[in-house]
Amino acid sequence: MNRNKLRYMFSLLLLTIGMPLFAQGKETADMADLMRSNGKIYVVVAVVVIIFIGFLIYLITLDRKISKLEKEIKELEK
Amino acid sequence: MKNIISLIKYEIKIELRQKHALSSVFLFAAAAIFICYLALQTISSPMVWMAFYWLIILFASINMAHQSFIKQAERRFLYYYSILAPGQLIITKILLNGFFVMLIALISLLCFSLFFGLPVYHIAAFFFTVIAGSFAISSIITLMSAISAKAKGNAALVSILSFPILIPSIITILKLSNLASLNRIVDFSTNFSVLIALIVIVFMLAYLLFAYLWRD
Amino acid sequence: MRKNWWKILAVILVLYTLIAGFLFPVPRLFILHETIRNLYFHVGMWFAMMTIFLISLVYSLIYLNTNNSKFDVIASESINVGILFGFLGLATGSLWAKFTWGAWWTNDVQLNGAAITILTYLAYIILRNTIEERDKKARIAAVYNIFAFVMMIVFIGIWPRMNDSLHPGKGGNPGFSSYDLDDYMRMVFYPAVIGWILMGVWFLNIRTRLNKINQKLIEIEDQ
């Protein structure tokens, strides 16, 4: 009876030591693997690139307008 | 160096005789303290006590700088400019204002504790905080009011220019004050060194830059 | 094309950042997950802002030495551009903080320092608007610019390191090098910073030229 009780206590002890290990949860962080695996990440990239190209076109147009004005002023000054 | 000391002594003598700036600023501080008393009756937590006290000192300091720089007679300034290098001139101004704000701070501390008590355990550290803090606040505000006096500015410009730069000084002062009100052994050294460093940086910048500011 | 090579470089670097920033691998960390990619954009804004303010400081110093107003134009326009980058940095940081730290703004030293810097440079603009005469405006603004730059270095670089902070690298947190600038991120981060700085310089270039044109037009009208 004593031996059985001892074994019972021992296994209970092991279980209690083992409990905190369950709180570890996931092993690595979640990332956007789903988006990458079904190819939709390229949509995000495409959207961002399109926005940037839009800004770029605006910037280049502005730059060209200013160059034209500078040339005109140079002509006027001569 | 001797010029600075003699000029400061002279200015203090004049101020204590006429009491133009000191009296109006002290009136402002006293009125503010009294209104606080009427509105609050008692202040329960030391943090609130500190907040109110330093707010009053801050606004009194802005008042002080406004009086001393903008209301100055032009002729007296030209005289000073001829005998002192511009760097020395601004250091005199800063030390002067610092001294006056310190006076106001100590007197308001007296009045404030009359109404609300003094919830401070480390009294020596708190006194050092008040002295160093008034120098820190007044040095920044003096420099900014020098800039705004050149810009024919109003008091609003002084506040706008000084407010961002005052924020770290005020945060450090409040931290020190709250530490001084705690009932245990506290380490003041890091915060004090930050405050002293801020004062030194402002002094050095003012000394180096004032010459360019005051060219005409 | 010879004059504009750096603009093309800016575009290439930023496009590379946009594409590689999303597609290249990054370390897998808790709390941050994929948002660590924000590093290329948010920190890029701050680096660009500081570089452009440094340019402004240099031109302010040159102006104080030479009294030539064209340097003052560059100094003042670069502060306008720098403030834009600063606001973008604050906005991106705030959004990032909401989804990782849980709040739009915290009482954190680095955040306070950044906000104070923006306020200081906004006060510069207000100071410029208060003064009327051009030379006086330029001189006083240049003096304040030097003061503001030194204060910026103190508030963004020195003060956060002396206090506790949530940001990595300041106040006891491990620096950036310990957990994210692994080799893959370095490949995107350094070109990103250079790209954003060059874009800022492009904005500065356009604003300066526009300012000069406006001045020339005013001169021609007066004649």
C-alpha cells in the first residue's frame, strides 16, 4: 500500500512539474505565410508599387514644369 | 568676468530699489496661489502639489522675462553693448533672470506651503531642485525672449518658442520633485545631472550664438 | 541626365525597398510578427528627417558666414521638407504602436523627444513668419536653427538613452542589432534609408527651385 501510494505521489509530482510547460503555446510567431503561400502577397506589393508610381509621375511632371519655367526666366533675363 | 559680476550687482541693486519687474511678477504669483487656495482648499497628493507649484513658477518666469527684456529702455542696452562682449551680455541677462526667478520661486514656496503645507521629505534635495529648476526655466525663457525681442515679437512668441524646449526640463524637475516627496531613500543623481546638463547646454549655446543675434 | 542621376537612384532605391520590403524574409518575432517590415519605412522617415535638418543646419551656418540669401532659402525650405518627414514618422510610428504596443501614444521618452523636435521646428516657421525684413528674418532664423538642431540631438539621441524607453536600443532595451538587423533585413534597410533621404533631397530641390522662381518673378514684376 505504501509503495503504491509513493508511486501515485511521484506521478502526481511529475504532472505538476509538467504543467507549466503547457503554457508555452506556439513555438514560433505567426507570420503572413498564408498570404505568401496563396500568392496574394504580390497583390499587396503591386498596390504599393502602383501608388508609388502615381506619386512619381506627379513629381516628375512638377519637376519638368519647373525646368520649363527656369528656362523661360533665363530667356527673359537675357 | 569682472564685468559680468559688477553688472549683475548693479542690476540687482536697481531692481531691489525700484522693484518694477519683481513686484509685478510676485503679484502675479501671489494671485495665482490665492486662487488655487480658493478653488482647492487642500491638496491631497504631493504630485498635484508639485504640478500646481511648478505651473505657477513657469508662468511667473515667462512674465519676468517679458518684463526684463521687452520693456527695457533701448539706451541702457546700447550702453551695455558697448562695454560687454555680446556673449557676456546674454550670460549676465540669464544669470540675472535666474536669480530673480529663484527669488520668486522661494517666496512662492513660502506662500504655497502656508496654504497647502509642504509634502516633502528630502527638504535639501527639494531646495536644490527649486534653485536649479528656476535657473533652467529662466535660462531658456531668457534666450527665447532675446530672440523674440529682436523679432519685435510679443509675449506669445516667447511662449511658443520656449514651450517645446522647456518640456524636458519640466519633466526632469517634476521627477525630482516627486522623488523628493517620497518617504524613503532615493537616488537623485541621474535626474540632477540631466537638469544641470540642460542648463549648461543652454548657457553654452546662448554664449556662442548671441553675437550673431545682436549684430545691429 | 547627368544632373539628375541621383533622382533616378532615389526612385530605384525606393522601388526596391517597396518590393523587397514585402517579399524578402524577416525574423519571426512575437508581438511584432510581420510589422517588423515597418522598420524600412518608419525608421527611414526619421533618418531622412534628421539628414535634411542637418543639411538645413549646414546651410544656416554658411548663411551666417556669407550673408548670401540663397543659402537661407535652402535652409528654410529644407526645414519645411524635414517637418513633412517628421509628421510622417510620427503618424507611422503611432499606427505601428497601436497594433503592437496597444496604444496610439505612450508616455515614452523617445516619443516625447520626437514630438518636441517637431514642435521646435514648427516654432522656427512661426518665428520666420513673425519677422518682416528679409535679412533680419534670415539671420534670426539661422541662429534659432542652430539652437533647434542641438536641442534635437539632445532630445532624440541623448535624453532617451538616459531614461527608460519602450523603443529598442534606448533605456535598457537591446539595440536594433541584437534582434532584427540580421543580414536579410540589412540588405533592405540600408538602401531604404538612402532612398528616402534622396527622395527628401529631391523634394528640397523642387521647393528651392520653386522659391527662386517666385522670387525672380517678384523681381521682374517690380521692374
